Amino acid sequence: MRLGINLGYWGAGMDADNLAVAREADGLGYAVCWAAEAYGSDAATVLAWVAAQTERIDVGSAIFQIPARQPAMTAMTAATLDSLSGGRFRLGLGVSGPQVSEGWYGVRFDKPLARTREYVEIVRRAMSRERLTYEGEHWTLPLPGGPGKPIKLTVHPQREHIPLYIAAIGPKNLQQTGEIADGALLIFPSSDHLEETALKHLRAGREKAGQTMDGFDVCPTLPLALGDDKDVARLADTFRPYTALYVGGMGSRKQNFYNQLAQRMGYEKEAAEIQDKYLSGDKEGAAAAVPQQLIDQTTLLGSVDRIADRMQAYAAAGVTTLTLAPAGFTLDERIAALRAGTEALERAGLA
């Protein structure tokens, strides 16, 4: 099992340290550094900045939002980043959510699975440098009846095949991801529930495509907080606002994929309470309603030995790249968490 690092959103308060964190991860042998985007910083700019100042670590978008870019633009960005980084780019895609898609980008959040499938097909076709033509429900290239003509990408990516990941939560999206992508970006993963909530659906998609799970990258992100095992409850409190935001407020009452995931993990009553409180404006109450067990199951908390035990469980469950989001109020604390990650991987016998 490999390790990755997730820098999160640029502008989240730790910007000055993010380059140092990325360079430390590069030196420690982490496999990939991911950057995110929502409706603040864009991921492409951050990844170019990190790639220019690191040597070995891959850089990946987690995610480029599908409603934000036409697929040909995404292919151009991916090819450029792969060329500039010397073949170190990984393309992560996702549909975002209805509030961002329709409120920020003005793109209807309809038929997300079909839209994703067409998007991936166009991106792959464009990156292959064939003349781009496509006839689908959501995109037709070139547009009929006009001056458009099939065009070929002029940039040569460093590699013939740039790894493509999809951020997936729901069963149907997970199955399609297994069918059409090279990897899956997962959030709030519990090793105890990973088979039921994700792996069986990914496997079904791989089988539909005539493939096995060999070579497919199962890549969940887990926050990490280093400390004494007797302080696990206190460490869990660090992530209460984060969990409450996603389970309670990330999306509408009817369309919150993270809330639905918590329900599938057995937290139906708790997920409903968190959402009720969050949407009513009681964010502190929502955070307090998050069960400690849910946080502990979806983060890495405690000593290096405890984290190593958890890493073994994730590897046994089928994770191939474990992406860490190290917590800390200072750069030194975040660096210590990064180093603890590599030490735990070695103690777990997974390095």
C-alpha cells in the first residue's frame, strides 16, 4: 500500500505551509500529492505550483469539477500538467454537487452518471491526440451545422496514458467508476464497511468491463491526528466540525451523498440528527451530535502503533493508496504527522 497527501483547498488557512508539506512528502517517498477545488481556489494552479517545486511525487486533482470545464479543456490541462511535471500528473474528476453545479457554474445537476461517462470518453479521446469527434446526449463535437471541424490536441503528454480517477460515493457511481476509470477517490472510508459501501460496487464495474481489481487504485482520504492513545476522544473532537459539515450541510436535504454514506454505515438516526441541526443553523449542535465512533472509523487517530494497526486493516480491506490529510495547528505538527504516516506504514509491514 502506498501513501498520498491531500493539501485540501487553497485558502483554507494553511497556505503558507502547504508547499513545505508537499516537499516533505516528496522527500519521504509519498506517492502522490492531491489538491482540491470547490468554489475558491482551482486545483490546476496549485498542482502546477507544487509540481514545479518537487521532484518525484505525483500531483493529482482531487478533483477537477466536471461542471467547471468543458471536457476538451480538461484534456488540455491534463496534458499540460503531465508535460510540465515530467509525467507525474493524475487526473481526478467529479460531478461536484447540485448546489455548486447549479449555483456556481450554472450547469444543471441532471443525469450525473451519463454526463460523467461522456466526459471521460471525450477526455480520453482528446488526450489520445486523435481528431476529436463525439456524438452524445450531453456533448456533440463538432457542433452540427456550423464552422467547427475535428481538431487534434497539439500538446504531447509525457505519457500515452494519464491515470484517470473518479470521486465516487453512491453505489451506481462506484460501479461506473470501476468500469471506466483507473482508480476511485473515496471519502469517509471505514475499513469495517469498505467492502459493503465501495469495493463490491467497484468490483462489479470492473467485471462489467471484463477487468479485475488488479491495477485499479482504491484511494481513500483519511484525516490523521497524532497523539497519545488515551487522548483519542480529544483527537476525534478535532474533526467534529469537518464531519458535521459534510454529513449535515454538504448538499441539500434530499441530495447529500455524505449523509447517505453515513446511513449506509449504520448511522441512520445520527445522520438525520446531524443534518437537522446543521440545516437549522445549529452547527455546534451538529458537531456535538457526530458519534465519536463514526469519526474514529473514518480517520487515523492516536499513536504510531495504533495508526499502523488501522493501516493494516485498510490494506486488508483492499486499499492500494491511502491518502492522508495530516492535522496540526503548526507546520511542525503537520510535518510530524506526515513522518508518523511513513513510520506507521513501515511498522505495519506495508512499505
